[in-house]
Amino acid sequence: MTTTSPTVHTSVTPLLSKDPATDRRPGLLLAVVLAAQFMALLDVFIVNVAAPTIRTELGASGAALQLVIAGYTISYAVLLITGARLGDLLGHRWMYLGGLGVFTIASLACGLAAGPEQLIAFRLVQGVGAALMIPQVLSLIQRNFTGERRVRALGAYSAVLATGAAAGQVAGGVLVSADLFGASWRPVFLVNVPIGLVLLVLGAKVLPRDRRDEPERTRGLDLPGLVLLAAAVSLLTVPLVLGQEQDWPLWSWLSLAASVILFAAFLSYESRLARRGGAPLIAPRVLRIPGMGRAVLRIMLVMGVNAGFLFTLTLHIQGGLGFSPLRAGLTFGPSALVFGAVGLTWRRWPRKLQGALIPGGFALTAVSVVAVGLVLRDGGSGGLAVYAAFAGVGAGLALAFSPALTGALATVRQEDAADASGLLATVTQLGQLLGVATFGTLFLNRLTGPGAQASANALWACTLTLAAAAIIGLLAGLVRRRH
């Protein structure tokens, strides 16, 4: 067996449409769409730090607080593929701007909410806005960047995904601690409003106008497929988000089992629809693109390891070591910075190394997460060694993720851009949910009592399991694909 990696092609099909303004300002276009991606990802994590204050000031119950945190993630994950298809039907420019508008208004409403019920409702709407907006990011990159520009744009995209999680925790700690204008937790939502308004103005100027003659516009919306997929993702997502806090009751297991059945029904229906010449929600040919299945597995593993690592380390650092939210967020700085740097520069590395980047990244991740566990195993803070291990995790995850994403998208045809974007965005989100649910549950189950040592013991078990997940990603690339 030999180690292989998907070949990243930089000569891709021409742009579907040309817009002179976009051609003159590709950097501004990329900055606008990635800023929205960053803001939406930030909101997955920024509320975690503010949760105790929200509970105290709004008198929220434990269940209500869970829904404040999880409502955004649930509606976001359920509607991602729908948002991608609507981008094809109605235009990526207008879906991006419309989703951004909904997200911004909902953020304002969240910041002004008078009670937990209002906050839960507005968080659900905020997730809807993100689900409409975020799939357009990859589609716009696919359609407006070619060759090396596309590779660099995808590198920036992967860097944003990595830094958003750590930045959310840091930003949440800063905003809550600052207590701006006596507003307590509210600025964690209100900060989105001025940013969203600026992006709306810039987006209206730089986003390319959608063409009415694009062939995808005639495909229509696969409503039965949409209902099946939304139900399947809901049944998977809700227990993953809420089951852990409720000690995995029976309904959570029944929901997970039902999700498997509905996913199978969805795939069967979509295949039959495609054979009849219909317009499925996800074109089956996208799943048959060489290397797409392996890329989906790798991307899900990277996002699961990344989210699980952040979540369990946050529990240990804040709960076990007693770090403040701000200090805990800053602790992850090296990992996020190295991830971003590697994600932006890997294409410049020697060509002879390119084929080994993805498996090498998974191997480095496995070694580094074990190193983190070893450094922290005695219940101490780890000193400088822990930052070096964190940097290794960031480098490994970047090498595993960025080339896999670029390779998966490089051979996607323009007419399949929305399908691929929705699929990979959903896989990314589900990977994060699976990572938090799986590794978070393991950490809490292994936590035998209070104190730094008990927490360190639980973390050690998690780092070994995180390393095992990374090794699965490594093994996924060891079999040469037969042409």
C-alpha cells in the first residue's frame, strides 16, 4: 500500500459569469464573504462564555439555556443544504445578502430580548439567516475564482473555519468582562449589527450579479427530498446537542436511530429521482466525483477532532484549572494562528511533499493531541510546552483539512457548485456537532470528581480517543484508488 492524497488541480473550468467589478476587486469580494462566514461561526461559540450571565439575568432554566446555545446550531445545520439549493434557484448574490440581513436583524433582536423565550426564538431565526448565507460563500468562491486564486481563497476559507472557534471564546470573554455600557451579555449579539450592516453595503457593491440564464435555475426545488433531509438532520442534530446535558434519555437514542432510517430513505429517493430525470436536492454525480467520499470523511474527522479538542480543553482549563474565560480563549491562540498560517501557505511547500500533506497532517494531529494530554496529565498548566503542543495540533489539522477541501472542490463542475457547497458545509457542521457530543460525553463520563487532577485524568482519556480519530483519517489515505 502506498500513501496518496487527492491531486489538487489548479486549471479548472472558466467562470460561469463575469462581472467587471468582481474582476477588479477579487480581494474585497473574498473579504466580504469570509467576514460573514467568520461572524456566523463566531456565534456558535461566543454564547458559551456568556451563558452563566444570561441564565442569571434572564432567570432562564437549564433547559432554556441549552436551547439558547443550541437553537442557533440546530436551525443552522438543518437548513444548510436547503440554503445551497435556494442559492441556485434565486441567485447566490441575493441569498447571501438576504441571509446576512436576516442574521443581522436577528442578532439585534437577540441583544434586545427581554426574556429567555424571546432569546430562544431569535436564536433560531439567527440560525436560519446563517444557513441561507453560508452555503453561498463556497459557491461564490467556486464561481468567481480560478486556478491559484481559487486555491488561495480556499486556504483563507479553511483558516477562517479554524480561527472562528477560538476567536468566539476570546471575544465572548472580552465582551462579557467589559460590560460595555452596563449591557452585560447583550454585546455578544449586538456586535454583529454594525458588522452586518457594513457587509450588506459592501456586498451590494462587490458581489457579482446573478445571471438569469444559468442552467441551474431551471432545476426547481426538490420538496420531498428537502422534507426528508430536514427531518433526518433534525433527528440527528437535536439529540447530539441536547442529549448530553440530559444524560442521554431514551428519546435521544430513538431519535438517532430514526435519523439513520430517514437518511437511508433520503438517499434512496434522491437516486430514484435522478434516474427518472428529476432534479434531486443533491445531484448523485457530486457524490460520485473521484475522491469526494474520502474527502467528506476526512473533513468530518478534522472538524470533529477540532471541535472535540476545543470543547474538552475548555472544560478542563476553565473547570479543572480555574482559568478565566478570557485566559482560556487566549490559550488556544497558538493553535488557531498556526492553523491559519499553514492553511494559507501549504500550496507553496515543495511539490514532492504535496502528496503526503493530508496523511502527514493527521499523523501530526494524533501525536500533538497526545502530547497535550501528557503535558497536562499531572494537573498543572503545562507551561510553554502546552503551547508548542497546541501549535502542533493547529498545524496538523490545517494540513489535513485545507488540501482535502481544495482537492474535493477542484474538480467540481460549475453547475454542481451549490450541491458540493451545501454538502461540505453540512458535513463541516455535523462534524463539529459529533465532535462536541462524542468527546464531550467521554470527558464528562470520565470525570470522577472536582479538582484539576480528576479533570486531567478525564482529559487524558479524551486525547487518546482524539488521536484514534486522527489515525482513522490517516488510514483513509493509505489505499491507492484504482482508476
